[in-house]
Amino acid sequence: MRLTRYFLPVLRETPAEAQIVSHRLMLRAGMIRQQAAGIYSWLPLGWRVLRRIETIVHEEQQRAGHIPMLMPTLQPADLWRESGRYDDYGAEMLRITDRHKRDLLYGPTNEEMITDIFRAHVGSYKDLPLTLYHIQWKFRDEIRPRFGVMRGREFLMKDGYTFDIDRASALHAYNRHMVSYLRSYERMGLTAIPMRAASGPIGGDDTHEFLVLAATGESEVFYDDAVTGLRLGNRAIDYDDRAAVQAVCDEFTALYARTDETHDPVAFAAVPEARRRVGRGIEVGQIFYFATKYSAPMGATVVNAEGQRVPVHMGSHGIGVSRLVGAIIEASHDDRGIVWPEGVAPFPVGIVNLKQGDGAADAACAGLYAALVAKGIEPLYDDRDERAGAKFATMDLIGLPWRITVGPRGLAAGKVELTCRRTGESEEISPEAAVDRVAQVVAGR
Ligand code: P5A
């Protein structure tokens, strides 16, 4: 993409309304525009990051055997009357009446709708286990939307729903989600710690939240510092192997880590004092096992191996896709701007032409651009007629992991400069070597 043909409305001034760094940087980098309280347009750069996160979520969900689909944003109120949540959900639910005076709502979550789909099409234990998920916009009329996309009213969520014949099988589904979430967050460059939590309006007793540690987080958290060093890495995981999946969950949940809702001061006191931490975290996901809370009242039953009709065991599992954009920036920025982890960067590399209009510099940039595209990499090429300082400031602000700087002086020696956004380190190398280096990193992400 050439910057002169793109739409990147960066702001010079720091927007006064933004209280936390991720919100400020998203506005300054031209990623989002607020349209109403807690409701945002995703401008082209923000949209690209959102898509990168969605792609990782899709890949990891499907790797775990979960099936993608899509449900609507608007839902009939009657489904929610069946579960009893239409009245319980309260003022956070946006209620709508259509021209025929039928009650609808903008879905805050989809337990009822998926239960309706299940009961219409599944009747036997032989069709289980089943996990369906989608990535769809939700609406919650939050009393205090704030911090930009972090606590929005309209927000993008991945929500998955599991159907199993019994508790043991449902807990395996829960564990599969825990592991696939850990892998997803790691690919986004995040450390998200599973913490025992409270279930709120979704229900059930088994629930974990995934928290990214950040001073601006809305949740108070209590944890053993050793938990922050755990990594899944590239280990192979057989998602059908119950014992293996359980072992990973045990590893990641053995150490003390809880939100204030479930904090147990006595158990916390048993953590060695030097490792005891109290801090704040951003909740980027939550998983629930709630047994037959929806299936029993809504009649979602299957015939079991003994020929009896029994309500199916269910769980639901959510990732805050749009919130993650803010959470990643909270965890990865410096005083010059965003520092995107490779996995979610809107463009993997930027090209900066120091002397636009100079024949040799223009030709070298065009050559680099073509060579990267030939390797399946889309660069962002700053081809504006601007000072070098302004171009560097824009690249630093929008946080692309790599920058290739092209100028007449370097070119005379056959070199360009390859700079890593995270470390600030630069090397003078040939254009071919720069392309190869970037291609290597992109292949490994
Ligand atoms: C699980 C999937 C649920 O709704 N039902 C379907 C369950 N869980 S949850 O914890 O309430 O939400 C899942 C994740 O969505 C993000 N989230 C938000 N993101 C931005 N703005 C909001 N107002 C908002 N509310 C929830 C969180 O990341 C949460 O973990």
C-alpha cells in the first residue's frame, strides 16, 4: 500500500478525551473514530489489526476442532423469555421493537440462540461432542463506556458454545478452550493469565477469566509472580487427548491467580512472600461451564446411550476481539507510539523513502515493494513528499515491526537501512537481504 493512496488520518495533537495510552494511540494513529459513546468506526489501519486478531482466533479455534458459523446481531426477545434472562439482563440489554411491534434485542451474547439451533437439529448423543462458534458484534448498554474500544457498547466478540453428553466431556471442552485461548494470546504477543473468576449473568460455577497485566486494567488481580513466566510455546497439542489437555490446564492454573471476585486471602498468604503480587489486569476472555442452565428450560435434549432423553451439558467461551486491540497496545508501546507484536501488525514492514522524487531512491523503493509483494508481504510505503523526521514519526506512531529506510547516500553503497521498531536497532544491508530478513520473520509468526 502506498501511503499517498491510503487513508491514514493521523492526529498531531493528543486527544483530550482519551484517558489511557491505548485509546490515545488508537486515535492518534488514525485507527478508530468514535461515532457515539462506546461506538466506533474502524478506520483502515484499525480494521487491519482487527482482521489479524480474528484470523488468529479462527485458526486456533479450528485447530482445536471447533466449527465456525455466523449468527445475527438482532435476536427475538421470545428466546430470552424462555431462558428467563429477558428480564434478568436488565438495562445493559438494548431492546428494539420492529414495525410489527415484535420485541427484538441487539444480542449481548448468544447462549439462547445457539441453544435454539441445537434443539432444532440435534437429538442424539451420537452427534456429540459439538462446538460451534462465531465472531460477531455484540451490544451491551454499558453504564460507563470508557477507554475507547476497551469498554465499548458495541464490541466484537468471539463466542463459542459447547454441547456434551456429560460433565466430564463438557469439562474437556472447557479445557480445550483454555489451551486454545492461551495459544491465541501468545500468538498475539500477549501473556494472558487464566484466573478463577465469578460467572455473573452467564451462569455456572466453573469459570476462568484471562487477564493481561496492565496498570490501566479494570480488574484487581492477586497472583503468584511465577505464573507470569509460563509459556505454551510451540509444543504440539492433541486436542482429543483429554489427559494431555488437562495437564496443560493444570500447569497454567496450579499457581495462585484470582480476580478480586474470588480472591481468598488465606490461600494467597501461602504464596511465598517474594512472589506475592497485587496488580491490575485487562480481561481479554472468559470461559464458562454452566451444565444445563439453558438446555433444561429451553428443552435442548438428546437421547443418551441408555435411550433416555436428557438435557445436554453446555459451556460458553468468549474472547474480546475488539478489546484485544487496546489490550495489546497497553502491553506494547513506548513514548513514540505503538509497538505491534509481529502476529497482529497491520503491515509487517514500512518503507520510508528519504528523498521522494529522486530517481534512484524511487526506483529502489519500487523494487523493494515488488520484491516483498512477490513474497506475499504487503508493505506500507511512505511515498509522501515529506521531511524524513515526519515520516519516521508516523512509522513510529503506527508501530510497524520493521522499517526499511531508503536514501541516496546508502544506495550509493548498495545499502538500505533495516530498523526493528521494538529494539530500535538498525543495520545497513543490501535491499535483497532486507527483503529476506522480513520474509523470514513473517514466515515464522
Ligand atoms: C462467553 C461467550 C460471555 O459473554 N457468552 C458467550 C460468554 N462472556 S463475557 O465474559 O461476558 O464476554 C466475553 C469477553 O468479551 C469482552 N467484553 C467486552 N469487550 C469490549 N467492551 C465490552 N463492553 C465488553 N464486555 C465484554 C471481554 O474480553 C470478555 O472477556
